[in-house]
Amino acid sequence: MRILLLVSAFNGLSQRVWCALREAGHEVGVLLATSDRDAVDGVAAANPDLVLCPYLKERIPDQVWQRWRTVVLHPGPVGDRGPSSLDWAISESAPSWGVTAIQAVEELDGGPIWATRTFPMPAAAPRKSALYAGPVSDAALECVFEVVAKAGDPSFVPAPAEDTPAQAPGARPRPPMRQADRVFDWSEPSETILRRIRAGDGSPGVRAMIGGLDAYVYDAHPGMTRGARPGRILKRRQGAVLVATGDGSLWIGHLRQAEDGGIKLPATTALGARLHGVPHSQAGPADDPETPYAYRQVRYRRTGAVGWLNFDFYNGAMAPGHSRRLLAGLRHAVAQDTRALVLRGGTEAFSNGIHLNVIEGSSDPSGAAWAAIRAINEVCREIITCTRQVVVAAYAGSAGAGGVMLGLGADIIAARDGIVLNPYYDIGLFGSELHTFSLPRRVGADAAQRLIDDRLPVSTAEAARIGLVDEVGPRHPEAYSGWLAALAEKHGDVRASRKRRAAKARRLAAERIPLDVYETRELAEMSRDIYTDRSGFAAARHAFVRKIAPEATPRHLLFAANAGAVGGGTAVNSGPVTAGRQRNNSGPAVERRPALRPSVPVSA
């Protein structure tokens, strides 16, 4: 079928649907709903068999849904309506929730039902973004394929909404959730506050006073301290602050200043001088990484011959401090007498590269960007050069930009089924992370260049086919964890480990061009993007951080982009290069093939 995705943004769910439908053999295009006129004209130009809306906040113009079958994926079960479905479900501790595919009509969320799925809600309050990226995304994908199958059946007639019984408790029409519905007092129980913050994470957040700052609050985690005055900031650690509540405390990781159009930043950065006198916290004994309330972004443990280095950065974004902590963890792990080392990112995001918000919020954005890329490069170098253990990079969550490149130097890349790898955003940076060394060695120079030029998301199935990942594990996070443990044990076998490590050591020793040369070349290109803004990094970063919608759909997302799939065919021209972009093939050759051209942006 010829299927058009009409979306407000090409977000994680939209990318996953796009990948899955293409793999199923459909012709798929994307149209951003930048205006009613653009939507009408864009759909008319595409003339699809089906319009799917996996992520759409705008009302669909009458001229679209009256002429083309248009189905909206609503993140709520049958009977639920309104734009704040997940917010209400988390806030009210709904025991189950769902996704419904609804045909577009005049009344919002009131059309006939094409498909629906339900799922149990976690007992502990989930972060809205994690719920959306996990159970909601899985259910939505099942609905998509049911819709497509039914769309191919001329006899199918969707069931009227009023004839379809509600399938989850609490499913009913709801108004948008306002700040008045989210507000809390620090004297309330921690669980109450935690649930309200997580219901608004990552947007819009919950407005509160913290340390004298009027801010929107995000990224909350249970604390351990009890008995302090509610609202008092007790400690700080790794960018987060510990705030006393009515019955305990909560770690708050990120804040956005309410006034003057603030951007989301680590809490300690946002509070600044207001933290004068607040002590730094120690996480607790190093040999007790599972202490439930210790605020740690990086944790190490070992099971027999396998070392596990787990890291989980908010939204996968890495400022220099994140990279330094991960590097310290890596060096500690490498020094242990294990035979395999698993480097596992968060389930929501493995990594999304350098922290653009921190860069944008800095008094010296160029210096902050330079420090960020230098710091993440050190992590990449440690992974590439490790020969003491077999390194398994476990992509339990999706990855973007430099976060995709982060683990490419590992011996094994083990991805969870259903995640999306989105290597390149049009952000005006050449990119580093030693990708000119590691990427061609994984997929070959030609496929590497197509990945760079096309700037399109890659599913785990496609990534495995081209060699970007080696193993694909189960979709459910718990099943993936068990599968990953078995995989790690296999590579921790004495003979297998020795053989693989020796082979890697020989390959590294045989390299004709030192790793420093690749990094030097990448940083030379990056310096022009960061310090002279040759490719519009400042404006692109500002638009990304401020969530400024593009004025038109990028050409590389239109139907013609199907011809540029990584696996074969001719890569399409994805539109004019950002102003100032230089294309050249100078620099060290990789296996006697042309070096990657400077078109790899890095983002977070």
C-alpha cells in the first residue's frame, strides 16, 4: 500500500511505524502538519491509499479525512478521549490502559474504531515518556498492522465508537490536564508528588517552587532521607538535588525556569548560586550498587566472569560530566578480572549523544559543545581499545545521533527488538565519536556513506541486516534482560573470550593509521561547525532545544526517500545541504576507500 504518515513531528513512535511498514513492503512517506493548507496540499500531492497519524496534535482538515481514509492512533483505550490521556492514566494509577486506532471524523477521537489494544500499567508510577516509548509504542504498532490489513479488505467497515464498550477502567472523555490538576505541595507524600511529576515528564512538567526558583520539575526519583522540613533542598549529586517531602525525600534531576522562556537543564545548573551551602552527597558504599535510593547514573556489578556497567542518562543526553562518569565506570570495569563486559544503556534511551540543552544554556555555547564532544570521544576510545574483556554494547533503548556511534567500537552490539537507531539529525555538525573509524568497519564504506547521507531511522532488523548490530534480543525489557545475560555468559566463556580478545588485539595492532588521526580529522571538521558556525549549528540547536517546528517537511522524509534504503539502490538527493556545508573527501582513507564526508550531525 501507499501509506502517508501525517504527524506533528517525526518522533520515536512515528519512526518506528515508518520502519516497520517499509520492512513489510509498503511505500511510506511522511508529511509534517505544519499548517492546514500544507496538510491538504501535501496529502493531495501524495494521494495515498491510507493516511495514518501515529503522533498528531493538530486537528485534521476536513478536506483530508473526507477524501482519504485517515486513521489516528490515540494513546488511550476505547472510550477515552482528550489530549492528556497518559497524564490522567498515570496520575490516577489506572490499572490498565491502551491504544485505539480511530477513523478521523469531525468530532475529535469520536470516529469509528479500527483496532485497539490494552496493556497492564506498571504498579510503580512510570515516567510518561517511558510509558509512551514502551507499552504504548508496542500496542500502537500492533494496531497499525491491524489497520493496514483491514484497509486492504474492501468489505471491512469500522465499528462505531458508541457500539464499542470501554476496555479499561477510567476510560472516558477528559479535558486537557492543566497545571492546576498537576500542582502539589512538598508536604504531601513522596508517592503523590512522584506520580504527578512523572505524569508530566517530559512535557509539560509540573510547576513548583524549589530553592526559591519558580520552575517546572522533571526527572524525579525516590530518596531515602526523612524528617526534614518539606521543600528544603538537602543534598546535591550528579546534577540532581534531593528535596524533602512530607514523608521522605525525592531526587529531582531536571528543571525548567518558568519565567523568561527557560530551557530544561540539570537541576544543579538551573539552581546555580541558590545551592550555596547545600552539601554534595555520596551515593553510598561502592560495593552496594543496588541500594534502592542511591542516586547513581552509572552502576557497576559483576556476576561471575561478566561485568555489568549500567548507565541511564535523562533522555540519553550526555554533558561532559555524564561522559566523565561513564568513562570512570568503564575504566573501573576494564580493570576487573572479568572476561566479558556489558555496557548497557537505559531502556528508554541508550544514548542520544551530546547534551544540546546544556550547550544552549551555557554562557559559552561553543566552549560547551567542544568540551562535550571531547568528553564523549574519550568514552568511545576506551570501548574501541578495550582488549581485556569482550565488550558487549547493549542497546536496550533507542539511540540517536552520537549515541548510535557510542557503542560501535564494541565487540558485540546487542539491540532490543523494537528500538530505533537514528544516527543523523540535520543539526549542523560533522560529528565525531570516532565514527570515521568504527562505522565503515561495521557496515562497509558504501553503506556507511548512505546512512550519513540519507539521515533516516533504522530498525533493529535493518541494522542487523547491514551489520550495524550483531544480535537482536526480545522486545519485552525483562525478556531482553534474560536473553542478554545468557549472551554475556556465552561470550564470557574462557576459550571463546580469549580467542575474540586476541583477534581484536591483532586487528588494532595492524591498523596502519593511528586512532588519533581519525579523531583529529573529525575534530578539525567539528571545530569549523562549532566555532565558525559554517553549517548553521547555532540556529539548528536553538530550534531543537526550543522545539521550534520546521516550516516544511524535509525532502528526505517524502515518498521518494524509499529509493535510498541502506540495503541497496541509489541514494536519493535529500535536499540542499545546510548553508555553509563543505563536502570533501580529504583526510585519512579507511581501508583504501573514500573517508566519510562531513555530513554527520550530532544531537541529543
